[in-house]
Amino acid sequence: MILQRMGIPIYLQVKTHILDKIKAGDFLSGAKIPTERELAAELGISRNTVSAAYKELLLEGVLEARQGRGTFVKSSVSSEEESDFAGSKRDRLARIIDDAMAKASELGFTVDQFAAITHIRAQIKTMAVRTLRVAIVDCTAEFAHRFASQISQQIAVHCEEVLLADVEQGRVPVELLQACDLVVTTMEHHTALLRLHAVSNKLMAIAAIPRLEAVIQLARIPANEAVGVVARSNDYFRAIKRLLSRINVGALQLEPVSSLDKEVLRRFVDSHAVLVVSEELEPMVRQLAGVKQEIIVFSYEIDQGSINQLMARLVVQAH
């Protein structure tokens, strides 16, 4: 389901659509997927948009292009077979290493010396990245926590979760951000943090998108349905309202609760057929909910391209 006005780039929706098809088993490992033209016609969007999604999935190693045959879901293949497929990340990395090895040879290093120096250098960079501190700034505590979790899963770096309002109102001193090696925020809050000139040289904007599956579930709820929202903060509730307004799904009756008292929460859960919950509180709500109640886990996710850019910047910054 592609939502043209939801505020999420269409190519990212297409990318998620393909990943969901793979997870569901509709696109099997090693199977050929529709051509860009076929998928564009099926989804009612431009071929260029589908092409952008395919290119990202090729670079991430999810898909592989076989010359003259089409695009396939990446299968488990040997290194010899893998070299036959264009577009994989491993192939691109191999070419970079080959180029570096050739330049090292020109400087008089043997292949064994190159391998040893590269291994040592990688270890040094890994240890150096682990000493870096990254401030994750967002207007919603739940999203800041999710972003920090995403980053920590892929990069061994220490993350500080900071609320934008706390910075703007002085509850978190600017000096804390200055003490960090990098300040990461979403594009939505980038301008606000740029006003803090002391951290502008450390600032990095990331692309964050709502979980497409949750957005689709919300869009399918009948108008005027009472929907319970369970989270630790009212900021989470307001973020959902802003998103629904943007995608023109504003007729739902959202009813928030921020109390974690078990009895209060139990009564609240029992009184709603549909519940939207933060990722952190999902296990608690599922314990209280019945089998017929719909639970929608809503969060924002950092785009993988932004994660890759962040990783590259930290590697460069690490000494």
C-alpha cells in the first residue's frame, strides 16, 4: 500500500514493500522479482521511483542484478558465484580493496604486509569509535530511545538520549552537547539545533520515517474509532496526531494514557479494541490485552542510508 501524501518518500515505501514481500515469503530467496516497469505499473507510481528503491536494495545486498536476466532476491551463494553478480556491496568493497592493494604495492608493500597493516588499522579504528559519544536529540523520548537502540545495534558507540525541549529550555546544558563527538537529530529538528552555534560543527541530520506497517494499520482503522495510545510521554501522543493529520487520517479518536500503574493500565487496555503502543511498552500491554485486541507498535526508524552515513562519519572522526 503506497500512500502518496503521508510525508514518507515514495521510494522508501517501495523499499519497505519489497522487504515485507521477502519476509512474508512472497519473494523467495533466489527468486526473480518484478521488473521496475512491472512494479511501477502495479503500484501506480513512476518507474524512476521504483528504480531508486531497487538501487538501495542492491547496494545493501538484499537484491542482486544478473546481467541480461533481471533482478533477484539475494540467495546464499559461494564467493565464486557471488562475483558473477553485479551490484552487490561485497563486489564493490572487493574492488576498493583491490585498488588499495595495488597502490600499496606501488609503495613497496607486499600483499601480506598490506593485510597485516589493514587488520591492525581496522582494530585501531574499532576501538577508537567505541570511545566516541553521540548525542541523539529528538522531541520525543520514545523516538530518541529507538534511534539510540538502532545505532547501538550496528555501531559500537555510546549514545546520549536528549530531549529537544530540555535543550531549548536549559534543563540540559549546551555544554553536554559540546562534550559529545557528534550530535545527531532528525531533519525536522536540524534547524532548531543549528541556532546553537556551539554545536553546529558537530551536527548531523538523519532521515527518520515512521514504521510503514504501523502507518498502514492506522490508515485502515474505521473513522471515529476510539484508539488507545499507551506511552510514557505526551510527546509520543502528539507525534502520532501530527502524522495522522499529515496523511489525512484525522478522524480517529485518540485517547492517551501515560500511567504505568498496572490497574489503571489494565482498565484502559480493556476499554479499547485498538491500542497504539511504544516499542518499550509493547510487552506489558500484550500481557494485559485479549487475543482479539489489535496492538499497533508505532515508532520512527532511521533510514539505513543515514545509518551508513553516520558510520562513515564516525570512522573518519575516530583517531
